[in-house]
Amino acid sequence: MADTQGRGDPADGRARRILVVGASAAGLAAVETLRGEGYDGTLTLVGAETRAPYDRPPLSKQVLGARWEPERLALRGQAELDGLDLDLRLGVAATALDAAARTVLLADGTRLSYDGLIVATGVRPRRLPGEGAHVLRTVDDALTLRERLGHGRRLVIVGAGFLGAEAAAVARGMGTEVTLLEPAPVPLAHAVGEEVGRVFAAAHLEHGVDLRTGVTVTEVTEDGVRLAGGELVDADEVLVTIGCVPNTGWLEGSGLKVADGLVCDQFCAAGPGVYGAGDVARWYNPLFGTSMRIEHRTNAAEQGVTAAYNLLHPEARRPFAPIPYFWSDQYDMKVQAFGHLRGHDEIVVVDGEMSERRFLAIYRTGDRLAGALAVGIPPKAMRPWRQAIAMGTSWHEAIRAWAWATDADAKEIVHGEPSF
């Protein structure tokens, strides 16, 4: 079946129909921006889930822990969605894109034409061989798992990244016995460094988590999981949190470049009339001079705004150059971080003590201040560091400013003689 209503006239360069595929934070931000910028043409929002756009970070915290019910997750009320005058199509996934013909095929056989397209299809969880394991991506995932947790229950979590760590903390709070399995020697070392990773590991051990590092899980079984050496780890439930895969399968054969996400330029453009936003987009961030794909809630919304603006105003496009930001709650630890922490060369604690789980650490990549991470520190303490990252401050400049403010001996911290 075809749906070609509202196809614009290429001669006048005006978009008569814009299609946003992906109805989560990035997609919602995109359609709101388009309307806010005065676009009054046909605006279609397609979502694979039947639920209207909702917030995902609370799934592993408030929802899993039964502190929130799903209704609190809604990003907008029905009246607000109605006010956007959307052609809203939920519960149907996009299955193919013909970029040359500017059409998108949906799972129900509908073919939608567009003048402008924003791809915001997000990611899906990686899985392990075997059946019966839980993942944690949707409301239904969280609700199903929480019904099976509690005193006397045994949960194995495969993967000690932020999602797995948050779920472990919540499950322990519910009285569940938790075994946390991680192939790396130190949890989260790839993301925040070994020193900080050890802080998180110690917290889980103190709260009774059976944390096992350096182990590889080969399959999920009826009784738990099997390790590479053949050992069976028993469990009533298994949660797999080993990362996600960008939802780009429907873009195969479209002519758009896909490489661990939809490849976009600094303006979030992936091709003529096509922009990417959110977890699915890999774009060039000019602030850090590198390509990145970020699976964080704040980035999704901000990128949705920029993609929509640039699609609507091609003559005045602006680069998407954010400072990545993420947060995490684990037990009584409030974690927040700014910048590009992966691949760093050095970490220095500039406030507090890691041993007390109250500290602020800064990250060096080359001779640049690349990021900052805080645990148990008020948000206002992060503001100067965020500003310094935004300004592209060098490592020596950052250390010198900190030394002046704290009377610290910067010579003991920087490599070589500082250029004060």
C-alpha cells in the first residue's frame, strides 16, 4: 500500500512532508523542534513500540525497583502530543529505506514518502545464545523482571557496565541474591578508567554482590549461565547487559553509510535530506575532533533538536558539538560525568578521595582536558570543569587553574615542568 500524500515539489525546495522514524527521546525532540521552528507541513512520527514516547533511564532504577509505575515515564501528555498535529504511527517498525525515491517502507506494508527524513531508531540489546534471559530496554522488560525479583530469588547479571551495575544495586535493595559477571578485569574500566572502576567494584562487593571479573559467559541455560570453562552459575533469572546494537538493519541497501550506527557529518546529515539523531547516529563531533556514537538520554534529545533545525534550515546549519553527559545511581553513589572519557591517558582527583566514594576526577587525553567525573559531589562543583572542556582547555592550563584555586602542588601532578 502506498501513502504519498503531501509530497513536496523539489523545484521550490520546500519540505511538504517530514518523516521522523523513532518515537523516543530523539524523535520527540525532533518533531517538537520542527513545529517550534514554524514547520506546518505533514509531520509523521513512526515508532516500533505501541507506547507514546517515554523516558528510558528510570527503567533500571525507579521502575525496576517498583518506586515508579510506567505512567510516570511519559515524556509528554496526550494533550501535548495532540498539539503537535502529528501523523503518529506507533506499533509499526520501519523495514526499508529507498533514499533515491525518498520512501520508507513500514512493517504493515505502508510506504511513506518524504521530503526530509530524521533517523532516530535507537539501539537494541545484544543477546547471548540460549533462551530465557531478560534484557532491559523497554517498559515491559523492566516490569517482567521486577516481578521475579525479591527475597530468596537469585539473579545473574551478565555485563557490569552502567546498566548492569544499576540493576545489580536495585536488585540487592529488593533482597535478591546477585551474581555479577564481567569479562574485563575491572568493571567499567573501558568507560571511566581502572581507578574509578575499582571504586564501583568495591561498593558492589560491600553490598553483597558476588562480583566475578575476567569470566566469559558462553550461553544461557535453563538453570542459569554457562562459563567458557564449562562451569554452570545457577540462577532463577538471568539479565544480559552486554551492550547494544544500533537499529540500522532497515537501512541496508539504502545507499547510506552504516558503520556501528548511521554515519553522519558534523551537522548530523547522513545523505540528501536525511539526518540522524540519538543512539543510532555516529557523527563527527568537532569539539573533540573525533567520530562518536553516544547512548545517553541527554545527547539523544539535544541531537534531535539539532538534526531537526538543520533539516529545516539547510542554509544556516549549525554543527552538533556537545559535551557528552551521563549520570548513574548505584546504592548511595550519585555519579555524573562530562566529556569524552574513553581512550584517556591520565586521571587526577582534584576534590575528595576515591576511598571515601566522594570525589571529582578529571581526565587527560593528549594535552587536553577531555572530561570530568564526580561521585557524591554537588553538581555546581562540576560547572567550571564543564566550561573548561567546552573551551578546549589544555591539560596544563586546567591543572594551573586548579592549583591557583586550591594551593595544590601542580608540579607533582603534571608531566614535566608546567608552563605557569
